Amino acid sequence: MRIGYFYSLVFALLTSASITANAAPTGKPEASKAPVAMEASAGVESGKVNLNKADAPTLQRELSGVGEAKAKAIVAYREANGPFASTEELLEVKGFGKALLDKNREKLQVN
């Protein structure tokens, strides 16, 4: 009979630990946010993405509706044709249309 109580206590302990672990917040602690903020890409300045400096992962992360393929296409276009003269030149990139440009216009800059 003692073994039955022991197993019941162990089960209750493990169940409460499991519930506590699932109920705990999943956000990162404040201390780990500081280094992330210091990781600024060369292509992002003052909240805007510089089309002539940003790499594909930065473009993918910062622009709405831009996935890996479009980000790589932007970088490939820049490497093949030289730096962008204006944000309107993005319309020449395959898969980048007017609606996507309008959606991201405030996030883009060319320097």
C-alpha cells in the first residue's frame, strides 16, 4: 500500500511540474534582448533598408511579402546591374511588382 501512495505522490509531483513548465512564459529574458539589438545589419539604417547594402537575409527579414527567393533575386539583380538608382528600379526585379513596392516603400532607401 505504501508503494501505491509513493507512486501517487510521484505522479502528482511530475504532473504539477509539467503544468508549471507549460504555463511559464516563453518570452526571452530582458538580458538576452540587448545583444540582439546590437546586431544591426549594414543594410538597415534608421529603420530603413538600404537596397544597395542589404544582404538577402536582411531583405527577407525587413520587407513585407519578400521571401528567400525574392530577396536573392534582388541581390542578384544588384550584382548584375550595379547599385539601384531609385526604389522604383525594384520593379525590374523578377517577382517584384507594384503592389509589393507600394507595401514596402516607407521601409526602403537607396544611398
